[in-house]
Amino acid sequence: MGSDAIYDRHHEVFLLWACRETGVFEALFAGRRRPDAVAEHAGITDRAAEIVLEALADAGYTQESDEGYIPTEELRGFDPETPPTARGILPHRVDSLENYIHLPETMRTGSAPEPSEEEFKNYMGAMASVPEGTLRAIVTAAEHVHPRPGQVLDVGGGPGRFGAEFARRGADVTLLDQRSVLELLADHHEELDLDVVEGDARESLPDGFDLVFSARMTVSLSLSGINEYFGNVFEALEPGGTFVAAEWVLGRAEVAERFGMHMLSMSEVGNTYTESEYLSALESAGFADAEIRDVPDTRFQLLVGRKPA
């Protein structure tokens, strides 16, 4: 039975962090299987190796065998050889722990830690780990707003999970993201057969689309950045086109307040925003019939704006 004790509520992410930082994971991926071999490789005590390997096994991250402890698939995200989109959310959870530990300094200075190359890859892994049910529910909700879209622009699409789902349903999809993302995921995007274009949504967007879509994009922007983004979306749409954004709206999504703090820990801008703030930005950009809908069976809301025909 669980409790509020730290060893019930928080021990797992601290365990993963400590094992990554000391080199326990490196030892396991290098083929060290027994506690004494892991201890020697990682430079930790024999006692520590025995305890953490047992704890990893209890959590499902290693499996005991005659050879010792073998990493399970759950741990593969921490292997530097694992492609970013296959890493899952765990490495980003550990990176987030480090950001939270740094949060007092971020609160004083307004400057969040700059992500390393590996942390950037881990972030892409987290973005690729949207549960299939949530993914399909959001795309289905978008298609209820704008049935059978032909030309879709996926803004800030990252790993392309949403873009690929729109494409699977028959749309021609263009994914827009920043150069660093497109360079990192070039082979992955090619496998998905998605058209990609480099850009910054606050500056400009390509045009000619009947649906512009984004997911958890606005949380990385300030309110002024959101207004710039929504204005560019309006210009990117054909008359009669629709803008749909999946977000966590402050006051409607139970996770919104916590995610606002998450954004504070990892970025110098970004937050979660209220329904009135979103509706005001949509209306200021020129959208008609602006509304916010809950996405069934998820924690998300859809921001919806229609460009007059």
C-alpha cells in the first residue's frame, strides 16, 4: 500500500537520476552484470551497487538472471545509442528533476538551465511518447471541428506523431519546426514521409492550408508570442480554414497549474493560460466563432478559430 513517504512517492526518479549520474547505466549497457563489476565500472561502493540493482529490478528496469542483472526495454531510453524518438519519457523525467532542483536559482534569475545535446534528444523522446489513445482522440476531435482536411500544417510538430496520424487519415501534411529539430529528426521524418519546412511560428508561416494544427505549442510562448503566432496562423489559412490547437487551459485542465511550473523550470518564457486569454488572442487575430472544447477521455482542450470564408 502506498503512502506519502519519499520512498513511495519520489524514490523512482531519484533512483534513475543517481544511476545515470554515477555511471550505473553505462556499466549495464557495457555488459557489466554483477554488482561488483557494476561497482568497479561506476566507481561506487559494493553496497550501493547491490542496493540500487535490486531497486532497479523491483521497478522493472533490470531483470535478474544467472549472469546477473540485465537491462530491460524500460531502461533502453537511457542508452545513448537509442534514437531520440525511441527513448520514451523517462530520460526527460530525469532531466526535469535536475531542472526542478535548479528551480530556486531560476526563480531568482529568470534564467533556466540550457539543455545539453542529450537533454534535447530526451525532450524529443518525451514529445514522441504521446499515448496512442490520446493522440487519436485529439486528431478525431480536430476532424470533428474541420472534417476531412486536405492540406494540414502541423506547427511545432517535432517527432511528427500528430502529422503522421493526419496523413494516415488522408491529409497532405506539412510539418514546421525549428532547424535544430528538423536536423536531429531528418531520417525519422523521411521514414514518416512527411513534408517538412523550417520556420519560427512567431515570425511567419507558409500559406495555403485548410487546417493549421499544433499541440502543446503555446505553453512555450509568452502572451505576446501567442498573439504573433495566432496572427501568422490566420494568414496561413485559406478562407474558410480552421485553426485547432491542443492545449492545457488554466482553469479547465487539472494539470495546467503544475505544467506552468514545469515550464518555469525549463524555459525562460512559457506558461499555461486561461480561456479568456486564449479567446482574446484568437479574436484579435481575426478568427470568427472562437471557442474552447474539451477533448473527450483526455486532459486536453482544443482551441478553435475559424477564418471567415
